[in-house]
Amino acid sequence: MLSPMRRFALMLGLLWLTAAGLPATEVKIIKVLPHYLDAEGRSSLSPSLFERDAYQAYLRKNREKRSALRFDVQWKARGAEARHLKLRLEVLGTVTHREAPLVVEQPAKRNPGLGRWSSVTLEEEALKRLGEVVAWRVTLWSEDRQLAEQRSFLW
């Protein structure tokens, strides 16, 4: 008969051996940053985060100055799942209905020099169809299987 402490150590060792033999697959969406862009494609006038936030507030108030809405998505994928991934962006606006959000899909590819950041851009025409953005959801897919999700508070 094993003591409770030895039984615990044995179980912990078996768990570690089991986990060590599995391939490391970790898939998640870390961060989603929606940014309005002006006519020149800028989200900020300078590299300062304070300036970016101030310029985003300006673009939110002045709809005629916006040319697009870009969602910068930071994601992580290790293991076999990382080969054929796609990002799906779903956006609800003041004009669209909950049952029919605007959906954009694209391959999840790394931006050179930025690590695993991908950008999904909604051009001016799509913004007009949406009205003001109310909620969004970004999902990471491998073929027909959803692997990760991040959504706004109101989704």
C-alpha cells in the first residue's frame, strides 16, 4: 500500500509523462484592435499611443474623414493546426441585423516583422452598409472547425 504522498507523486509523474508525449498545440486569439483609417490610410498621426487614441476619437466623431476600418488581430498557433488557418471577422452595425452580420474571411498569414499579427480591413463601402459599428467577433478556423474566438463586449 502506497502512502497518500507517494500516490500523489506517482499520479503527478504519470500525468507529466502523458503530457510530454502529446504534440504542443495551442491556438488562441490574443488581441483584437479595431482602428479607423483616414483618407491616407493612417490610424494615428504619430507613433504615440496617446496620439493614436486622440486621433481615433477624432475619426469616430468625424465620419466623413474615415476611409476604412482595420482590425489588427494578434494570434498564436502551434502545432499541426497552424498550417491552414483562416480568420473570420463578423461585424454588427446600426444598419445590419443580428441574424445577418457583415462577414469577411481571409487566410491567417503572418505580417513580416510583426509576428503573428494579421489585419482585416473593411473599406468605405462596407462601412456605409454597416452604419456605426456596434459589436464584432473574430474567430480562427482550420477548415470547418473553429479553434479560437475573441469578441467585443456587446456581441
